[in-house]
Amino acid sequence: MSPSPDLAASTPPRRLAVILAADITGYSRLMGIDEEGTVGRVTRQLQDVAGPIVRRHNGRIFKTMGDGFLATFESPVEATVCALDFQKAVAVENVALPTERWLRYRVGINLSDVIAAADDLYGDSVNIAARLQTLAEPGGICISGSVHDQIKNKLAVDFLSLGEERLKNIADPVRVFRVRVGAADLVSRPATRAALPVALAGLALVAAGAGWWWLGSPGGPAAQVAGSTGAPVVADVTSNASSSVPAVTDQHREIVFQRMISVMSSNRFSWRTVERVALEAGVSEAEAHDILAAHPHDVVLGRSKDGKVIVRLVDH
């Protein structure tokens, strides 16, 4: 029996949609440093950066929060390219600021059925996108299997499979992929005469990494400390490597830091030796330690029982 006209009219329509969820990493810390300034910067970034980029890719922001936003698209390709463009635009703005004041977003994208009510969207698809962003690294993008199936042969980017993940309050496991984007691509400035040498240096760093695109993959060299060194003892750590760290630009340091984040993100909260992370990122242990120590809100440094300097990501 078909539903009565009155019942059908009261049922919100459903449709297929791509949902993009973006959330700022460490928002509470930023508010603690400068509450009014952070609110002003986030508001301006939403209006002047996120809004125009979303519209340019035929999307619509349908909800804003203090520390992020939700947008909808008809095309998974448009949504993913939008996320890439947005992350690059934010990274370019960050270069001019001290690292402790950087706004860095995690982005999650999902394709599924949604319930449309007025100008808002509801349903598991929205919740899944929001959960996916928690699996992304700062400045990174995670997509569901449904999005990956649609874009895998259409974009010039690589993907890292995280397998099936159990997401909070979602009944079935979700296939998750990380969009693999070189840090040099995200933090490069426009190719002005002054910026070009830095961009070229960034490309050289990626090449020196000997595996930026495959670090953290099942066949890659990532190794965990857990199980081999026992439970770590977290403490103030000074590097036992050479203290001779060459002077480098902030942009170079961010490229290296994002590369190390990518290395560690293959198993987000496992302890790794700084020596191993440095090796996989293509830098010296001393330089890796120096850069990691400058990001206390993103990583935790400690020592293992056998005295090795170790590091893991912070669970924001």
C-alpha cells in the first residue's frame, strides 16, 4: 500500500550527495592564545577563502561551526579538488605566520544518501564525513571508499588505504583512504622570483625522501616502536644526535614536518623512534628532533626504556 498523500508530503526528501566536513586542528589551543583574533581569522577565512573555493567547485556550505564547516557537492571529483585547493590556500596563508598561530584543517569527504530539510542536510553520510576528518592528518584529507571508487582514475593524486575503520556511532565499518598530497604542493607560494628557489628546494626534498608517495604504505619502511621497546617514558627530551642543525626556512621546516606527519600517520598513535622517522623523511635525526620539538601540540616526544628518543602524534 502506498503512503497517504499527507504522509508522503511530510517526509523530507532524500538524495545522493557528497559531503565535505572541515575542522580546525587544535582550535581550543588557538582560542586560548588569542580568542578574538582566532574568531576573526576563522570568520574571515570562511568568508574569503572557503566560501569562494566551494562555490567555484559548484558546492554549497550548508553549516558552519566555530571550528569548521560542512559543504555539499554533486560531484566527488569537484569535492576532492575543492578540498585540495582549500588546503593549499590555507597553507599559503599560514606561511606568513608563526607556526603556533597556524590554522590547519582536517577534511573528510563522503558520498551517500542524505535527508534534505530546508537548507540543512542530515543522515549517516554527514556523520561519516565528520568522522573521516578525525582520521586525517593536520592539513590532510580522508575520503570514504564510495568517494575513492568515483575519483581514483580521475585525479592526479595518490591514495593510501587505511582499510576498514569502525567509526563512532556508525553501524557498519567504512573503507577509508587518505589522499596523498606532497607537502611541497600544499605549502608552496605562487611562483614569484623570490619563491621559486624555495619551491625548487621543496621538490628536491621530496626527491631526497626516497619514497614520499609510498611512505606508510603496507610495503613501505614504516616501523613501530611499540612491542620492541616497551612502554615509553614520556619526559623532556634533548636530542642525543649532533646539535649541528643547519639554518633553514620556515617553509622548508613545514615541508619536512608534514612529511614526518605522513610517516607517522600510517599508524596514528604508535610510538616511533625519531631516528626512524628522520630516516624515512629524508633528514638528519638532529633536524627531525628540532622540527618535532617545535610542534608540541601536534606530537609528543619521549624516551623508550632502552633510551631511544621516540615520538607519536597527539590525539586532538
